[in-house]
Amino acid sequence: MLPVCLGVSMSIDFAPSRWQQIKQTYRRWWADELDRPIVPVELVGRDPARPQPAAPLLSQATCADWSIPVADLVDRIDWELSRRIYIGDAFPYFNLDCFGPGVMAAFVGAKLDNSTGRVWFHAPAELPIADLHLTYDPENIWLCRVKDLCREMMRRWQGQVLVSLPDLGGTLDVLSTFRPSEQLLLDLYDEPEHVHRLLKETHDLWHRLYREIAETMAPHNPGYTSWCGIYSDQPYYMLQCDFSYMIGSDMFAEFVAPELASSTQRLRRAFYHLDGIGQLRHLDQVLAIPGLNGVQWVPGDGQPNTAHWPDVYRRIIAAGKKTQTWDGFDALDAIIAQTGAPGSVQHRVFARPIAEEAAVRARLRTYGIE
């Protein structure tokens, strides 16, 4: 293995001046001063100028292999990032969702199981809701592993690569690990006082974990992001409550909306992950949260892609919120045409073969992106 160099990676093709450009573009976007969409594209196939490291790529399938030193995991990630050319609004970025969606559950005592190649979380024991408490453990093995990785990434890249916060999950989603969904649904009716108590415990722990992991990456991380890849130079996250797919508007108003509003006050910027048609009934309540900056709409499996939901996007934009899509140039064009608000749209980073560079750059120029 080649020696690991301190400071900026010699193989990742992204200079500090490019980061300054990215930061300025996003500052304008958040401030509603950008008259075009944000479109990040990675061209894959660049020669990293060194052999592929032996360590596997960190993923949900490999995250529980404690035999791999964190330095080796980061070296393999560095090699992968070095295979890419970052054009448009793209930047080097590593997504820490590799420990699974809702990893906060593992941080507060749930069992992490990746035996299927995907991460699932299970309660360590079945407890009556009155006896259930979520507590902070500074020695939790998963929290320590994530922090060790973050420290090594900061040491290796010195701000050249943006590292996301892990996919902490939503508060009710985390609770549903300890009170599997049918139990938690019944708890909303039968034990609302305990649900509210646990929501407060989970909310406070969530923000403590967010702050601690972010501080672990300070001051080298060039900003903030979550699994969605939207950049912010101020504390930011993609909030969610996938559990709300199973509840009505009254329950959302009691158990979800107030906690979301509180989180937007504790963060500087926030989006909401509106996942599936079952959540559309909650969209007006989500849009009414003053501190929420945007909504990411996910139609769900078996539904038409994002180009086919003009009413949803018009409601989001009319409420003064931003949005994120990910279905490619044609879907992006459709959403811009439907809303007339190109400066309110961010396309999630997507990859194209390096052989398509000329065509991709030509398409980017149609949005005014050189």
C-alpha cells in the first residue's frame, strides 16, 4: 500500500478554489439569490494513479467488520473519490449512511444487524413503554466507531472532502425500533403521555448526537450535510418521520409537527423527507413550519417519478420552500417548467461515465452552469 499523505489528497481532483466556488453558490441558493438550479454531476472513470486498496468499500454490508482499521477504510474511500471528476456543482463527498438508516437506534442501545447485507435495528429487550428510557452512552461501540472514522477522515482530507452526518433517523422512527410499529401505533392511543416523554428524550439525544459528531469533524469539515448531499455552511439536516405514513393528520399534529418545528429551531437549516404517497396528507402541516427551508418529495416504489407530481412541487414552491429531486435532467426540466422556480431546486448528485463528459457539460450549460 502506498503511504497515506497528510493534508489534501494528492489523488482527489478538487482544489480549495473549487470549494470556495461551491460555498458561494450554495450561500446564494439558500438566500434565494440564485436564478438557476443546483446540479452536481460526477464523471466516473478517472485514473486514480494508484492501485486499488485491499480494504472493502465502507457500506451497510461491511460496516460491522471491526477487523478493518479505520485508516484502511478511509484509504479505500479516498481511492473511490479519486476515480471521479467533479463538474457542475459537484464536490467530493462521502455519505455516512453506510451504518444504516436510523443509526441513532444503535447509538442508544439497539442491536445493529447487517447479516443480510442491509442494516436493520432490533430492540435489545421488550419492555413496557412505562419502563422504556433512551439514554446516552459515551462508550457505545457504534458511536465510537463513527467518531473514530470521522476523525480519520478529517486527518486524511483536511477539508477537501465533505463528510455527511450519519443517517440518524427521525424520532418516531427511532422509537419504533424499541416499540415495533404496531406497538407504537397502539401507544399513540393508549399511552400518549409516555410517547410524549420518549419523544422528548429522543429529541434531546438526537441533537446531542448531532452536535457531538459534528464537533468531532470540526474545524476541518468544509460544512454540513446529511445523506441527501445538500451542502450548507451552517448546521443543517434532512429531517424525517417515515412512521407518519401510518398515522392521520391529527396524530401528525400532536406527535410529529411540534418536534419537527423544535428541530428547525435548533438547526440553522432543515429539509423534510416526505416519503411516499401516504405522507401527502401531511404536506400542508409540513409546509406550515416556519423554520423549514425545503421538502424532498419521494413518490415511492411503483409510483411515477418526480417529473409527474406538478401539484406537489407547486405547493412546495408556493409555500416559499425549496426542493430536491434526483431523477435526472429530464425530471429536473419538468419540475422547473411546472414551478417556474429554477433557483429553488437542487438535484441530488448523480454519476455519469467519463465518456459522456461532453454531452453532460453541454446539458449543464443549458442551466447556465459552466
